[in-house]
Amino acid sequence: MSLLGGGFRSGPVGVTGGEDAIITALYQTYRAPLMAFVLRLTDGDPHRAEDVVQETMVRAWREASRL
């Protein structure tokens, strides 16, 4: 699965090309500020913070039709 667009996606998630572009734009726009915020929540642990950010972005991708 790629949050940056392109590639084949399988599974029950129905993301269209337009939704994929939206998710890519959201990722590019909000990844850095979200990472900075989550780093504070995880006491500066970059691995835990990245896991939280990735999970957040995956959830946004799965719910793209609702965004």
C-alpha cells in the first residue's frame, strides 16, 4: 500500500483516482506537522511517533470517501 499514490491496491477499500489524489495531498500537507505533534505525545520517540502517524494516514486513506 502506498500513501504517495500510484501502484495497485487490493482489498475492500474503494479509493478512486480522485480520492487517491486527495489522500496524497493530505499526506504531503499534514505529515510533518502531525509528526511534530505526535513526537511530543510519545516523549520524543521517533519510532512510536512514525507508527502513530502512519496509522492515522492509513485510517484517512481507508475513509477517503468520508473526507
